[in-house]
Amino acid sequence: MARMKFICDAERCIECNACATACKNEHEVPWGVNRRRLVTVNDGVPGERSISVACMHCTDAPCMAVCPVDCFYRTEDQIVLHDKDLCIGCGYCFYACPFGAPQFPQAGAFGLRGKMDKCTYCAGGPEENFSVEEFRKYGRNRIAEGKLPACAEMCSTKALLAGDSGVIAKIYKTRVVTRGKGEEIWGWKMAYGGSDKVSDNLGVKA
Amino acid sequence: MKRLLAVSLFALAAAACHEIPQDAPKPYAGKEDTKAYAGDLFKGDKQKYEQALAQRAQFQNEYNRTGGAKQ
């Protein structure tokens, strides 16, 4: 069973915003809603780093836990999606999410909030695949077309990787081992097997 | 009496160590979603669908094109 995730390689991200633009364009996301955005640490200082942030489709998603109307669900590929017909736009998920992924379109006067909108991993939502309704509420369903999220596929430096966690973790490990920098970081041993051999099993503690 | 008090205090203090799980799984209340591989493209073949995505993910690995990756 696949477990779809994103990895953003901060060593490669050049803050070009192609991911955010691709997302906006692919799903015709309205003004004021940003399913994906760039975060830069130490902006303007030599050695600054940028990462592309959106819904991380958490394995133990806090948005799911706090939703009062239980509108979140997980697909077979572990993609976290929600039903907009059920969402009441309360904003609890926004407070619970550590990544600021849930977005709320301004739906009327006096700052009235609309239904929550977030990254769907380009997997649409609980409507018939490729239907007009699905596109209107959730955006395009690339996953059902056998494609990966537009943000990752459009990434110019391939800093943003999307796909099954096992597959992309191996791509990332190959990269880090080949460039010879990154294995010294905290958590590397736990996540990537602790050795400089790409062929080693991932996720096995050294 | 002192011993009884100490035991009760210990029991009271230990009770605070108990943690009730706060994220008990809740059932999804919305509409059921169509499977991603249910359409004309994969015709319900999950294996073919997963293979297609895994193959597609490899396009993100430029070492497949350029070579030179450490093994």
C-alpha cells in the first residue's frame, strides 16, 4: 500500500515559486487562497534556505482529530482529504495544523469565512472522478490520471519530491549520499538507515 | 494515619500520570470517494495504478538520466 508524501530538499529549493504557481494554475485556486507557499528562513542573509510548504498529509493528522463535523478522511494512498459539503468553516483545523495548510476563502462581507480549502495532493475529493463538481470544489484529479502532484512535477530543481514515501525517500537518500552533505543532520540515522549506502533499507535504525 | 495519608497522596499524584487518548479515531461522516484507480485508465487494477505512480516518481530522480549516483 502506497503512502503518499512530500519531501522538500532545502539544499535545492531556489524559491522560484513554480510549485505555488503550478498549484494555483492547475486547480484554478481563487485569490487569497494558497494551497502551497514558500517559506524562507533567514531571508536575505547568506545561507538562507527556502522550503515549499502545503498540507503534509500527516499519518496522524491533527485536523482530522479536531474537526467537529468529521469531514476529513484518508484515501487508500494515505492522502488526507475532506468533504466540502460537510465543512462548516469553523477554522479548528487551521489552529490544529502545524503547517498552516487549511485555507479559508473570504465568502462574503465582514470577513465571513468560506469552507476550508487545502492541498488535495492533486487527488480531487469525494465527488465522481473527473466530474465538473469535483473540479469546482477540489480541483483537478491528477492522481486518478496516474500523475503526481503538479507542484512536484513542475519543480525546476526537483527540490520538491512527491510520491510513495519509500520511493521518494530512496531518491532523496541517493541525492544526499552523492552530494556528500546532509547525513550529519539530526534524525538521519532513524529515517535513512544510518549508512552512506543507498542500497541499505530505509527506515531501519542503524 | 500518616501512612494512609501518604498512600492516598501517592495514589492521587500517580493518577495524574494516566493519559487518556485524545485522538480516538472518529468515523468519517461525509460522502464516499471514488477510488483513484476506478476509472477507464486503470479499470480497477490497483497494482497497475501503483506501478504507474512509482514509475512516474522515478522521473524526479535525475540520476536516472545522468548517472553518477553513489550506490
